[in-house]
Amino acid sequence: MVKEKYKKLIFLACVFYFTLPVITQAATLELSPPSSSIQAGQNITLTITAQSSEAINAVTSSLSFPPNLLSVVSISKAGSGLTLWVQEPKYSNDAGTIDFSGIVPDPGISGSTRILVVQLRAKKTGTASVRFDSAAVLANDGQGTNVLSSTVPATIVIAPASAPAAPAAVVTPVDTSSQE
């Protein structure tokens, strides 16, 4: 009976030992805001953020968007947690893609970290999804372990542009009193 208790204890210790690193090694890449509504002709700003409970030192990604509905106006690295760019952020409005690859030296970064800020312009009505087609978030563990567990896309509902307001009619009062 004592042997059974030890077997169970050893089994549980092994389960925790082998699964705990998998549980703690998790990172996400997110587009924020995840959903929004704008009008055709308007701009929207999306922030790409990495969330990680452990130190990371590299992020790489390819994103896509529908080029018939959206176009990139600008990409900003200002305030990014990544300090060196293996591949400078670039985009193609014809293909509907955004690509980047950046790193940060030891000791890496953790928590919520801004990666890039992307400004997009809505071209016409529709629902556009901006999503991560491929991505990796590498742990600062000396082995380059990919700890990316999920990505959060953005959905943008584009409404028709509102018509400009018609100029107000100018009414000139007419004096109807007779002057004699």
C-alpha cells in the first residue's frame, strides 16, 4: 500500500515536471483593437503587441489584409520593445501584406510589449480581417524556443462614407410692409 502511494506521488511529480514548462512558456501576438467600425475614407490605427509571461528576445511575423478594402498608410517602430530589426517592417498594398522581424538583446522583454503601430485607410465598404499568417515569438532561453501559443486578429467593419452635409439655405427676410 505504501508502494502505491509512492507510485502515485512519483507519477504526479513527473506530470508536473514535464507539463509545467509547457504551461508557463506561452506568448501571444495581438492586434489592438480586435474589432472596430469606421467609415470608408477614414484611417484606423492598429497596435501589434506581444504578451509573454517569460522573457522573449525575438518576434517575426507576416500579416495579411484585404487590399481591396484597406491600404497601409504608415508603420511606426516608435516605442517598440524590439531594438534591432533583422527585417525592417515593410508592406505591400498590392499584395495586402505586412512583414517584420525584430530582436532585443539579453535579458529580453516580458509582459505586454508594443511591437509596431500600423495605420490603415479604409477604401470601401465591407468587413476586413487583419490577421497573422505566420509568426514566431522566441524565448530568451539560449535555444530560440518558439513560445507563441496564439494570435489575435483584428476585424474592421467599414461603413459607407457619410455624405457631406448640404450647406444650409440662406433665408433673406423680405419686408412685406408697405412703405408709403
